[in-house]
Amino acid sequence: MISRRRFIKGCISTIIAISSSQFLLQAPTSSGAGNRKIPVLVYHRVGYTTDALTVTPERFSNDLDSLQERGYCSISLEQFQNFLDDRNVEMPERPILITFDDGYLDNFEHAYPILRKHGMVGSFFVITDMLWTQDRLTPENIVEMSQGGMSFGSHTVTHRDLGSLDAESIRDELVNSKAVLESVLGKTVNGIAYPRGSYNDVVVNIAKEVGYVTGLTVREGICIKESPDFELRRIPIFKYDSGIIHVIANRGHM
């Protein structure tokens, strides 16, 4: 197990080295890519707990089956960011971004192998102060998942309501979580998912200043190239939902 002290100690030097860099992904041009509408799904847990934010592994697998039957192809967070940034990027005809908030251990135990089985990728937004906590992702889990094609972003250090914090506290949450994840992964982390969907102009401005390029909310909707980079809408998924295609149709409004 990688110790908390070891990663925290390395965070300051890591953030100085790479926080100002921009992630660049070269990809071939695909005609018509700019016209895509991209649903961004947000799951939390994949397991057998009884809360509304947990879907069973069987349900999650069925969701992916349904998406593939309808022609959806998952994309990475980096592909999604490049699409929004108007870079020439190859996109599938029906792209979809599959995200997970909070960084629960079941994301590694259940969601990750199911994604791999389907040949799909997910993007995981992690609360970094929970990395050394029971039932949460470990640094080793994150490295393995990254090597398996998964993407990672920040869900802050402590999951506090960013919209209610002062500027210094906001900066601490954004900078320190970014630094820890970059220390774990050895590469730039530049996506943030706002805890509880809470943000304001101060949050957005600080996120831009410290090196983030996208911010994901929990406001229902679908993303297009013209969507505000730091007010991106997602489609929340709950235990009680009747079917993933139905959910996208009903919550994926513009």
C-alpha cells in the first residue's frame, strides 16, 4: 500500500512541474465531428448496497449492452475535452462519456471489469482524501485502471460544497486534489466534477487558473461543442431507473 505521507510529500513539487501544462491529444480528423451531441452519464456505485446511487453489476452490464445495441461508443475524458476544445479529433458516430463520482472501491471491483469486458472506457472522479479510506479506490487501483484505458479527474480533496467556500478554501480543494492525482498517475489531471454539483463564478475562475480545462455539473442535459467548458451537463443514473436509453431520452435535453 502506498502511504498517504509519501504522496502528500510529493504533491507540491508535482503541481509546480505540471499544473500549468495543457493536455494535448493528437488524433486524426473526422468529418462532422463538430456536430455531435454527447450524453455524459454519471454513475456513483456499482454493487449491492441498497441506496439510490448504487446500481447492481448486472444492471450496469445491461446498460452497456443497451448502449452498444443502439450504436453508442464510449470515449475517454481526453477525447471529450479535445472535442470541446475544437481540435481535430476522430469521434465515433454516437459518442458517449461514462463518468463515476466519488471513487468507491466497487468502481474497481465491478465497474472496471465490466467496462473492459464490453471494450468500453470510463472516467472516474476521485475524492483524494478518501484514497486511504476503507471501501474507496487505492492509488494502486487507480494506476491499474489508468493503464487499462480509464481516465481520472478530481472530485476535490474533501467533497465540500465548493459554492459555499471562500476563495482560499476553493483553491486548496482544487489544487491539492489535482496534485495528489497527478502524483499517483504521473500525468496531468485537468478535469473536475463539482461535488454535489455546486459551483459559482469564483469556483470556475479558480479552476481555470490552476489548470483545469473542464468542469462537470449534475445539471441534467446533453453536451455539444458549444457547451460551456466549466458548466457541462450530465445525465444522472439511479437504481430505480427503468432503462438507460429511456433515461438518456428523458434527461438528455439541451
